[in-house]
Amino acid sequence: MKPQTFAEKIFHAEQGAIVFAKPDIVLSHDNSSSIHGTFKKMGGENILYPDNILITLDHNAPPTNSKLANDYKLIREVVEKNGIAKFHDVGDGICHQIMLLYAKPGMIIVGSDSHTGTAGAFNAFAAGIDRTETAGLWKQGETWFRVPETIRINLRGKLQKGVYAKDLALWIIGMNGSSGADYMSIEYHGEGVKTLSVSDRMVLCNLASEMGAKNAVFPADEVLWEYLGKKTEGVWADEGATYCQTVDINLGDIFPVVAAPHHVDNVKSVSAVQGTKLTMALIGTCTNGRIEDLREAAAVLKGKKVPKFFQLLVIPASKAVYMQAMKEGLIDIFIDAGASVLAASCGPCLGTGQGIPADGDVIISTANRNFKGRMGNKESSIYLASPATVAASALAGEITDPRGKAGQDVFPYKIPQSGTVDIKAGDDRYKDGIWHYADVDNLNTDQMFAGNLTYNINSSEADKIMPHLFKGFDDSFSGRVNAGDIIVAGANFGCGSSREHPSVGLAFAGIKAVICKSVNRIFYRSSVNQGLPILVVPEAVEAYQPGDAVDVDFSAGIVKIGSKPFHFAPLPDKLVGIFDAKGLVNYVKKNG
């Protein structure tokens, strides 16, 4: 038999194949209320496999308004009715931290959150999906997977003192770019893997989604066995497996880095930005809210205080982490240093919880995204860094090297930076039914539909989504879009979170097709589920000039730019069925 990658072994199929599988765990969180509404539209009454369902209340915990409180109430009712044992209420913690209680080697895990891949640290295949697909899993128990190509990352050596897994994760993103692993699996190999704790591995798997990866995974080895308290069978790639890319990294070469505004692949050495004035710092989130992270931060903060008027937020990733931090005296250290310690939750990471920044604020955070407006205010700027860098910078009120010295490091990679594009008033991007955004790469879900609206407007409420669609990117879009319009866009279209509101809104508006250079994996799945065609035809986008006529012939698989044809591969028959039904909801209702 041909040597196989991890992903090929999990799905018993070669890369590129479309397979259907039943996940071992289906995760959802606050969005479970919206998922339930879609489930009911599909004709669902009782969840098919309740033992496989994991639900947490974490993104807006405790709820900040009555709408969210009522959503939580509904979710609890669904949990009770269906006998869902894997339920974690307000204060228990963030879903990806809670997942460590359940994830096991060789599992297939999906979740209605883009950072579900965190569980790859446990030698599981873990990937994000959208709400509609989650509802389909509640109804049917299985979903489709395209077996991904795989990037192999070989690690050797060990990280230097003052350098952490977050630095390594940002380093890799800075090497490959935010779309450098689109729809791919990432495997971590080499002797250096054994120097990384399970907590370190969770950071690396968590941030794989910021490269567009479908999943990232580590082997089941002595480090994992010690963490689990027993030796377990795992799944791993064969020697001689085929990889689309192999990357070699000496961990000893890594130094402290940050992701500068407003994109996670805008990676710079801490040396290059040291001295940048700050007003706020955040330590926590699903990326770096574990006890190891809090210990690192507390070691820096102990016996010191942040400057006057400086805001430092600390958010443990779970109740268990919070209680352990209390036992170790870490909470006392944080409070004595002037921090506000919040309940175990996502907090302000996506702009919905406590701690929203003010206009002009410059924040340094241990979170995973720094899109403009990500924390709820597009007039603020966010740097991403390790807990130690964040803590040291909070004390100084400016970006500071956690090693206690002013370094001269230069990040060795420079990828093309598109930045964040806003369509200014007077810049008319609409003509003859074509929205021309061909020059816009990395159009992210926060620009398409603000994160602070995600839980106040359910994804099934398409009419309520419409007024907010593309606000903050092209303010004219929602008022002028017409059924039959076509969008021509750049690379990495729809990167960011798993929220399906943008694809719901675009499908509801009647967009005939989005033609782009490349598309974020979860956004692509979400669009399929809404019956919205996303066509990846980079040559057509390159050929397009504003004012060109654009036409799409789905049956022939042809995009015409002016009179010039460009071909695209048709979708597999099973997915065409979802398009023909105008989305997964109708497909499931029809097919049971």
C-alpha cells in the first residue's frame, strides 16, 4: 500500500478524495441557539447522536444582554431535552480548553468554531465547520470531508529562554502567510516535537487556522501519554508519505515576535517594534489562557504594577485553570499588578465581551486575530504576542522584549502584505452587476459582518443580516446589491472566523457567484451549505479589469471575462445536490 499521511489514514482515502464520515465529537457553543433554529428548519426534533455532542457557553459568558441570556436559556433546554452529557455552562471555560477533557488520539472532531483545530494537539483530526453544517450533523450524524494535502513541518532543537510556542506559531505564519496552508493539513515531526508540551502544541494547532489550514496535528508520543496518564494507540503518517511542502525549523533560531496590525501574517521581531506605546493588554483566550501561560505572565508581573491608566485584562481559559491559578497565588499577583481578572470566557477577543477598546487604543494581546475591528472597535490597533511579551509590555506601557534586553533581531521572512482594505466613500466598485474587489486579498469575516453582531443576530435571520453586510468594508454594498450580481475578489476570500452570516447574507441577496483567486476553507464550506457558488479561478481574476463583462456558465464550467473563457472544475455530484436544493437546509429536508 502507498505510504499515507495522517489525514489519508484517518479517512482511509487519498488526498483530494471526497469522503463522508461520522465525527466522534461535534462541538458548538453560544451559536447552538442559532444551530437549533436551523435544525428545526431541517425538520429536526431530537438530536440523532447526543453522546457525540459537546456544547459550551463561553463566547458571551456571562451574557451581556437579554437576547444572549434568552439564547443561553434555550440552549439549556435543548441540552436537557436531548440528554446531552457533554455540556459546560457559564464559567466552565472556553470550548477549546474544555475539549481537552474529551479529545483522544485518532478521533475525528468538528466544531462550529474556526479554532476547533486546537484538539489536533491530542493526535485527533479536528476541523472547524459552520452552523448550518453542525445542524445537519445534529440531524444526520455525518458530513463530507475533502482529504487535504499535507504540509510537513520538521522541528529540531529547542526554544531559547524567553521564547515560547506563540512565537513559533507566529513565526510559521510569517513564513507562509495567512493563506499559505489553505485547505491543507499540517503535521509536526522531528526531535524538537518532544520539547513541546501539550499546552505548546495546543497553541500551534490553534493558530493553524490563521494560515488557512484545515487542521494541524501532533503525534501520540511520550509527551501526550504523560499528559493523558496512559499510553494510547494513535494514528500517524507513514514514512515516505507524499507532502506538498516540507519545512525545516531549528527551534533555537526563533526569537520573540509579534503580529502587527492589522493582519496575523504581518509578523515582525519584537526588536523592530519595541517602544511602541500601548494603552491596553490582554492575557487569555483559547490560544494562551492555560495555566502555563498564566504562570509565564505572573513570573513577569510579580511585585510590579502596570502604569496609571493602563488597562490589563487577564482571562483564564477555564474554571479549572482559574482555580489552579488561585491555588498558586497567580490571581493575587495579577490583581496586585493592577489587572482585572475576568470570568473564564472568550472575553473581548471577538468584540462581544467585557474589555472593548476605545478609539485610538493600541492593544497587545495573546489572542489569535488582529483584524481591524476584531475586538469591537475598528478605530483601535492590535498586536499579538506571547504571554511573557504581553506581560512585560504591560509593565512598560510599550512593547518590550520579555528577555529583559533590547534586541537587534530581524524577522527573516517578508511576504507580500495586502493589509486591510476599506473601500472609501466615492470609490465606486459596482458597475453592470459586477462588484470588483479583485485587488482585495484577505477580505475577512469581521469586515463582512462585524463580530459584535454575531450573537445578537442569528445566522438564520438573513433579512436582519443584510443591512450590516460588508459594513466597515464597502458601506454602499448592502444598499445596492441586486440578485444576479457577481463578486470578483482576490486571494484568501472569507478568511477569519467560522461565522456563516456573510455567506447567508450573500446567498439571500442573490449573488450569482463569487469568483476569487483563493478562498478560506470554512467560508467555502459555509457557502456550499447556503447554495452560494464560490469559484476559484485565479486566472480569471488576474485577467479582469474594472468594467469588463463577466459571465458564468455553471453547466459548462466556464467563466468569461469579456470574451475570454476560463475553465473551472465542477463540484462533486453530492455537493451539486446541495446547490440544486438552494442550500443544505432544503437538501436535508428533502433527503431526510
